[in-house]
Amino acid sequence: VVRGIGDDAAVLRLAAPVLVTTDVLVEGVHFKRDWGTPRQLGRKAFVTAASDIAAMGGRSVFALIDLRAPASTAVVDLDGIYRGFRDTATRAGTRLVGGNTCRAAALSIGVTLLGEAPNGWVGRDGCRPGDDLFVSGTLGLAGLGLRLLRRRRGARGPAVRRFLEPPSRLVLAQGLARLGGLGGMIDVSDGCLRDLGHLCAASRVGAVVDAGRLPLAATYRRLCGDDLALALTAGEDYELLFSARPGLRRRLIALARARRCPLTRIGRIVARPEGVRVLGAGGRELRFAAAGHDHFRR
Amino acid sequence: VVRGIGDDAAVLRLAAPVLVTTDVLVEGVHFKRDWGTPRQLGRKAFVTAASDIAAMGGRSVFALIDLRAPASTAVVDLDGIYRGFRDTATRAGTRLVGGNTCRAAALSIGVTLLGEAPNGWVGRDGCRPGDDLFVSGTLGLAGLGLRLLRRRRGARGPAVRRFLEPPSRLVLAQGLARLGGLGGMIDVSDGCLRDLGHLCAASRVGAVVDAGRLPLAATYRRLCGDDLALALTAGEDYELLFSARPGLRRRLIALARARRCPLTRIGRIVARPEGVRVLGAGGRELRFAAAGHDHFRR
């Protein structure tokens, strides 16, 4: 930081190329205030934005925050959001260099992150037929948590916690970028199938997902049984979905162990005409309404 | 742009140091929808954010937009905002590289700009006693326009237009930075006296403003007469307020002519203990409630 908060603009030193992303959490759209604590909200605002930097294989370096709140908002709540954000950012090596606070009808937290890609960056367009398809962590637990919160105020448990406190995959992502040999990568924010569709469209390829290999948390299995709909179509997982050359399997297993984050091979990249398909037991194709998340469906 | 819209984050090449700022216009706080056109709104969203880059003597290079709107918003209005923003950005050499659209209770436009400072950057802290104090354009007309809009729906005229269509001082600012010998600089967004206060606080100096030298538009004089309150305390001028070594006067006159933008010497920088004062006829001190703009006055 050459010049931080307190001047008209921040003046920063960043290694080229610069990664930039912006993301926002809006009350009534992405969250309700009584679902969690202000700290969780601030934390999640950072992690969801950082997920875009992670999906490029980068590291976040600087953050700007755009915090808007009704005039009636308690200062202690604003402070909680701010602290949750800043503490999580700091742990991820990211410095808050500016932002705005203003009043608005609804509470919202907008985040802009600037990052670097010291190990090179990974786009969405690098998947090749023959690549393995991997996903980090587990799928669907956050979506399940959201469903529980919508059903019952004050819902608690692992699924709710996974929704309120998504993990940051920044460190894992940099490890992946360092490997070399990665294909394309995206973060799962709109639902696995929908984001896989984006990945395949950008790479002009198709993909086959093996339903039996999807990584599901114990809580997910207990509450959803064999129903894979949430795992494949619910949003907010913030896991990394990527393709890799088959020669990379061993090193990916080692990386998963070192980073203590599961990396599961859930399928493979195929030629474009084959489309994006999910195969169940006996190779039977399963169909899911790609619900995902779209603010302006109309 | 190495990688623009369509991937998880934008990948950009920027010359160091990088300037960053974020700003926002919120319906009901900064504007009402029937005050102007969607295009004017998009235009203003760019100019107000760019004003922070200008105040550093920089140029804006990349933009991200965070557009939120009620689900009921007409697509033609969203399109107008977007076009107004993009056209103004393009004219200023700024490329839109990303952003978000989501629904929200109120319409709002958040803008993040990334810039460069090829001629060096100018902070708020460079004012020295003995510097001349300059301001670009005129003061108070936008504040007058806002007052007229608040009084009467459908108000029109030069003052209203000045409020709805603030000028961009990006080109002027780069000319200023190129001169060398500038002291400190800030943009007048919260009211001249309030921003002069920020400038002086950052530079640890005082200032004396000669009331008789304030640049006022003809419409301002006609409607406000000798009342300088709006010129000194109303916000949204988006003019540049800066100090310069006295040896720079001639070159500033030449720059003003070349850029077709008035630069008026309105006072001088003095030692800190003298404070920030406005002197009227006969050297009598004038006092103004530094109203300015503060969202969380409480």
C-alpha cells in the first residue's frame, strides 16, 4: 500500500497481471438478518468475493468494502460485520484499503477484491476432452442449510453453519495453480450443474458426471438420502470445480492431503456434442432441473 | 485486458502504482428516479467515481459496475443506466471489465474504478503554507440544482443540469499532475469548506479563502445573489480543489485555457494555527455552518 484509506483513492503496488472481482450480499436477497450473526455476515462477504479470485488460482491482496445500512442499524452490528470481514481478510493476507458507508433501505455488503496470480491464472476455458473433472470439499450442504433456514427461523446444525460460514478455498486454489497441468476452473456458487455448464461453454466441451462419486457430507446423506438435487443444483457451495490432465491425479491427492481439503474426481470432460450429463447406476442418465441461482429469471 | 467479463475475475494489465476507488449512488439517498433520465444516472455514476481518480491526478482505466434494482424495474431503464455509464466511461478511456446485477429494494449503482498515474499521483497531504489555493469550474451550482429539484418535481435549467450531469475533470487533473509543483488536491464532493477542511487536516495546514474570488456561475448569482452558503457548503460540485506553489500561476492559466475549464485562485494556504477561514469585504471573517454531506450524522 502506497496510500491507503484517507485519500481520494487508494494507491497500490500489485504484481501484474491484476485480478479484480466484485460481489455483493443483499438483505432479503442473499440473507436475512436473523439467520446468523453480523460477524458471520462480514466473514461470508469476504469469502464469497474471494471465491472468484480462488477460481482463477489467484490470491487476494487488497479489499474495498461498500457497506450500506438502514439508519436504524445498531452500530454494534455494523462493527460486527466490519470485524468479521476484516479478520477473515487479514487471515487471507488481504488488506482493506478503502470503501464507502452509506444509508440504504436494506443492509448490504459489497466487496471488491484485487488480487495477484503469482503461479499463473486459470481461466474457465482450459478444459480439454479427456481431462478429469474434480471438485473440492462437498456439495449441497450449504443449499440444504439455506432450505432449513427458510423453513424454520433459528435453525441450527452443520448444514446451516456451512451456509453461514462457507470455507475459503484461496490457499487450495494457489496450490492448484502451482501444480500446472490444470484445465479450466470455476467456483460453485450457482449450483454444480449450472457452473459446470458455464465451464463447459467457455471451454467448448461437454462433461459426464458420475452421480455415485459426488462428495456428500454425512449430514447431507442423513437428511437427503439418495436425493442429489441439492448437491447438483443448489448454490452457495463456494467449492472449486476444475478439470485436470489425468497425469495429475497423484499430485492432486497429495495436495488434498496437504491442504486438508478433499478433492474428488466426479467425472470427466468429453467432446462438446455429448453435452453435460449426469450418469447414475448402470450408466443411466439422470435429469435435474438446473435450478441454480438467477436474480432476473423473468 | 488479459481476460474480461465472462470469467470468475477480470485479469488486467495496469502500470504501477494502481489507483482504486469505489463509489455508489443510491435511490432515495443520492437521487430520485424522476429527477432525470436513466442515462444521466449512469453518466453521473461514472463521473462521481472518476472524480476520486481525478483528485489523485490519475486516469481511470478499468471499471466494475454493481447495478441493483427492484424486480419491477423496466429493462429499458436498466439499459439506459448501463449505456450512460459505458458511453461516458469509454469517452474517458475506461473499459468496463466486470460487475454484478441483482435485485434489491432500491435502485443503486456502485462503481469501482482502477486507474493509473503516469504523471505521478497527488495526495491530500501536500499543501504547504504559502501555496495558492485553486478550484476548477464553479461552486454551488449543483447544490442549487439539488435544492430546486427538492422543491419542485420536474425542475429544469442550468443548475438542475449541473446537478444531474456533473463534468468529468479527469483530463484536467492529468494536466495538473503533469505540471509538477502541485501541493495537495481533493475533489469537492461534500462541500467546498468541508473538503478544504479535509485537505488542510491531511496537510496539517490552515487556509484563507477570499469570498470575493469564489467562482460562481451566472445562474447561481441570479438566484442566490450574494449568498455564498451553497457555494461554500453544498456538495456534489465534483470540482478539483488544490494548492500550488505560487510560481505555477502562469502555467495554470495556460492549462485552464487549453482545457477550457476555469481555474480560480480563491485563497492561500497558511499555517495550521490560523485554521480554515473565509474572509469577506474588508477582511471581515464570514462564518458558515459547514453543512456538507454526511450520511450518518447522528
